Amino acid sequence: MKKTIKQTYLADTKPHYELLDGLRGVVALLVVVYHIFEGLAFAQATDGVGSGVIMVLNHGHIAVDFFFILSGFVICYAYDDRWGSMSLGGFFKRRLLRLHPMLVMGAVIGAIAFIAVGCERWDGSIAQEHWVMIAMVLTMCMIPAVPGVPYEVRGNGEMFPLNGPSWSLFFEYIGNICYALFMRRMSTNVLALFTLLLGIAHAWFFIGDISGYDMIGVGWTIDAVNFWGGFIRMLFPFSVGMLLARIFKPREVKGAFWICSLALVALFAVPYIPSNGISVNSLYEFLCIACIFPVIVWLGACGSAKGVVHKASRFLGELSYPLYIVHYPIMYIFYAWLIKNDIYLLGDCWAVSLLVVASSITLAYLCLKLYDKPIRRFFASRSIR
């Protein structure tokens, strides 16, 4: 019996939690703002005029961990009860159709942005264009670059040098594979034990500062510490999200969208916490991921979206993934501009920073409307087994 991708695609329209979509969008916007301040800190560190510590939204990088929790929650909710009529192939087709078109677009935009600035690496040397093209194709295929190889064109050790945030999609795919192959088969009790063990490993790795980063900011490069750290970093919150979906019982919570949004801003804005024998900074971030983020997801799932909140949640939810996956090539150009002009303070570049944010949102919206939705509709019209 044949099933069309249209049927497969429409099957993914199972009623969902609108406020969680909205919160995903809020966090994507916070990621963009965080990267503005990351650029200022990077410029300081590059020119040797500062510590390189991000002064605003210092913990914005754990937005990725919030995304992993949301992913585990939504995937468990959407697919746990479908495996009687859905194959492994059907599941992976759904996930590829949802994630991969924008991943490809992010690689193309990253290549265009890099070529537009003359293929200049961080050390000032020039990368050859054929290596840029190879890097683009490898990114499209989710094949990471090993630090130091010619197709690691930017020279900063990134797994995907044309579009850095693609690293989290690399681990997202691994999470999806783990879910489909064995995690979905776990009983709730076994999943709880599995999550506890992952939490212990997560705490050991990050609070013990195995990476030496003094934060939960690993996974973006492919060295051994980052790979295994990134794997733990993804799988723990992903399993937390799954467990939360399994045990979730909704209760009406008024104002959940605003409560959760303000809480996320406040959590990201806590200043850097110096170490004291252990990585206190990582301890704070671990507590956010293990304790506070699940409460925020629970509150968001309990809230209702009406009026302005409904419209905002729908818009932000649609925009969130495109914004996350296409904004960083613009950031690369912004970072290079900061370094070239010796700019280290927001007050000296606030107008350009606003332009970067506005450009990122506009680019994401255009990609959503003119590319992502049409290409998914196109594949929805093709028949598969």
C-alpha cells in the first residue's frame, strides 16, 4: 500500500502546544541577540583588549539545551503512539522533511556570505573557493569538518565553518536516531533511570569542567572532548524532554507565555559566575537545564494561546527554526566588521547591531515563505512507499 508524502506531511499536524512554538521563537530571538554580544566579546579577545567574557545574556548558549528539551518533548508527544502504523523509514522521512531543507539553505547562505567577504579566514589568509564549495556540500550532507583540514575554511575549528549553528542539528539528528532505534521502546521507568544516569554523566563532565571551557558550551567542533561532550549535552536534555512528555498532565496556567519568556531572559542574563574548585558557572547552567527549563516547558504546555499571544506564538514558532539556522552567516560578517574597526562596545555599534537583527529576521522570513514551505509542499506531492 502506498502513502504519499503529503499524507505523511499532514500526519505531522497532530495538535500541538502553541505556546511551546512561541517560546521556541522567543529563544531563537534571544540567540540572535546573544550572538551580537558574543561578537563584541570575540572582538575584544581577538584584539587583546578584554577577557572575552560575554557581558550581556552570558548564558545565551544554553538556548540550545532548551531546544533539545523541547525537541525531546515534542518528538515523544508526536510519535510515541504512532509506531504501530509508522516505519523507521517513515519517521526519518518526516524528520528530514522538517529539518533538512533549511539546513541546506543555511549552507548555501553561509557559502555566499563567506565568498562575499573575499573568503578571508580568521587569521587573515584567504581560503580557496573550491574548498568553500566542498565545505558547502559537506554541510548539506551533515558531514563535519575536522579542525585543520582544508575544507575547515574559516580556520576556527568549527564543525560546520560556513554556518556554525549547524553543529546542534548534527546532534539533533543523532538524538532522532537514538529515539527511533531504542529510546522510544523504553518504559517510562526505564527512561527515568536512563535520564538520571545521563544527568550524572552530564554533571560530571560539565561541573567537573572536563572540557576546560568553564561552561556548557561544547559540541561546536569535532575534537574528542567536544564530540562526547556534545553528545552528552544533547542526549540528557533530549531525554528530559521525553520523560516530561510521558508524565505530563496539563493544568491551566494563566499568563504562561509571558511568565516563561521573562524567566528565560532572566536566566540567560545572569552574569558569569567564577569557579571555586568546581565550575560554578557550569553548575548554574546544569541546574537551569535539569531543573528550571523542564518547569518552563511544563508551564508553556499548560498555557493557552489566545488573541495576541496566539498570533505571536504562531508567527514565532514558524520563524524560529529558519531564524536559528540562517542568521549566523550574517553574524560572521558582523564579527569581521567589529574586528576590522576595533569596536568592542554596543554603544559604538548599536545601529549596525539593530540592522544585523533586522536582517536576520527578514532573511529567515523570506526563507520560510519562499523556500522552506514551498519545498515541503513540493515533496508532499510526491508519492513514496
